[in-house]
Amino acid sequence: MGNSKVRVRKQRLKVGMLLLCCFVLWVGYIFGKGVVSTYQLNHDINKRNLEMKAIKMRNDVLRAEIEHMQSPEYIERIAREELGLVKPDETLYILSQPLVEGAGISVEKSSNPAGITD
């Protein structure tokens, strides 16, 4: 009888150690999973912060461009170059290409380059 009590105690000890090992492994798995998740989230946060910095820089560039495009000098330049507008007392001279190489430059004088009539 004494021998069977020792055997039962050894079996209980083995089962207890097995359960303890399983518990330790489970805790380790949960902890490891949390560490990996935290690392991934930190990596994602850093990536998003870099993207945000790039977007803020782009916004600053666009704001400066908008400010430049709203300046009177820029508006006047576009009106003159692209729309051919002139100030009221100005005369616009349009230089055309020579018809024959070596011939002089032909000059056309116009106070209304857009051809607008009243």
C-alpha cells in the first residue's frame, strides 16, 4: 500500500508539472503576442507620422503657391502673357517671324490685340 501511495503522488506531481508547463507556455504565448502587436502598432504609428509630415510639407508648398497666384503681379503677368491684355494707355507691338530668311522683321501695331470691338 505504501508503494501505491508513492506512485499516486508521483502521478499527481507529473500531472501538476504538466499543467504548470502548459500554463507557463500559455502565458508566454499571450505575452509574446502582445509584444508583437505592440511592435506592429508602433511601426504603423511611425509610418503614419512620416506620412503626416510629408503631407504637412506639401500643404505648406501649396499654400505658398496659392498666395503667389493671388498676388497682383502674378495676375497681371498671366493677363498679359496668356490673355494678351494691355493697360488702357498701352500699345502692344507683336513681332512676327520673318517671311523669308534674312528679310527684316515685320511689326504689327495693335492697341487691341484680342480683336475686341465695341
